[in-house]
Amino acid sequence: MATSIPPSGPSNGQPQSPGAEATSWDVELLRVLVSRNGSQVEAQWAIHPQLKQDLLPHEWQEITDLMTKVSAIVGSRFSQVLSQADPEPPSNA
């Protein structure tokens, strides 16, 4: 999660007056979600809609490529940890 804090004071770099309070916002710009259904692990990613609109086509392609790699790495690691922590019982086939 990213936190955006407006500048403290006017653009000349002066601090705010003692009574003024800084405002901050929590904005989720990017999310990677890993879910499990039995032994199946799925990793997905999402980006804030406004950020997606602000990106140029080549920037969007670069983000897509990188996040596909991130999702694969996170999903793979989650699957490895899951198999070590919760091994499947032996089957009688």
C-alpha cells in the first residue's frame, strides 16, 4: 500500500504553521493475490484503474510483463511452502 502525504507548507519549502495538520491517504496501487483451492494454487495481480489509464501503451506492456513474472514467482513460492507445510496424504491407487 502506498501512502501519499502532501507537501508540508507552501511550494517554497517553508514548514506549515504549528496549528496545521498534514493529511495522508492510503491508496492501493498494486495487488498480488495468491489463493488456494485444495492443492491448486493461483496467483493474480491487479492495478489501480486510474494508474492503468495514466500509463502509456509501452509502459502498460512493461508492467504486464513484470507482474506476470511476479505472480509466477509468488505463486510458485506459495506452492512450495504449502507442500512442505501440508503434504498431501498418500493415495491408494
